[in-house]
Amino acid sequence: ITKLRDYRGWSKASLSARANLSIPIIQACEVGKFAPTVYTARKLADALRAPIWYVGGYDHLPQKTLAEKIEKACKYHGHTKEEMAAALDVEKKRIYNWSVKGVRPLPETEKKLSLYIAVLRK
């Protein structure tokens, strides 16, 4: 975030105004005090005109298990779990079942999920 902000020649106050976020939130994200939520990363990415995965640092997330892939793809898309569920046309509890309980998706949903996760291969 700092690199992008500096590249644009913006102060923290300027980014704060453009992203509609407080300066302390921006400072905390820049120093790694906390990882931005998808909501915060989306606002920062829009303001900085940068990919959300870059702003959120999501490219460093693991993606070995299905649960990790779901989490990372969700963030790469800039979605909350609710938005992911809507994009896949499934109930949110299905995503929970796949991620937490290890339930395999049904064949008709597995194709949609594979396409959704394909963003990680780019």
C-alpha cells in the first residue's frame, strides 16, 4: 500500500480521503499491524487503481487445500463469503461445508467452483 501510495505521490491523508478510510486504518495496513478486510482492501484497491490481491497481500496466502483455495479465491475476487455464495448461486452454508467440514461440492456445483478458483492460476 505504501509503495502504491508513494508512486501516486499521495499522502496518507490524501489516500484516506480517496478511499473513505481513516488515517489510522491506512497506517495500520501499511505497517502490517493488521491485514485489511476484503471490504477495506476493496476500498484501497479502488482508490489506488490496483488489483485487490496486490493491495490485500493475498498472493502470499497458501492454496494447498480446498479450504485454502476457496479463501484465497474469495479474496482475489474481492468477495465476502456472502458475495462468493451469490456468485456461485449457492447458500453460504455450502461454502462453510466445503471450507470447514471438508464436504465435497456436488458435481454441478464443482464446475462453478473450479471456474471461480481458476483465478489463482493466472
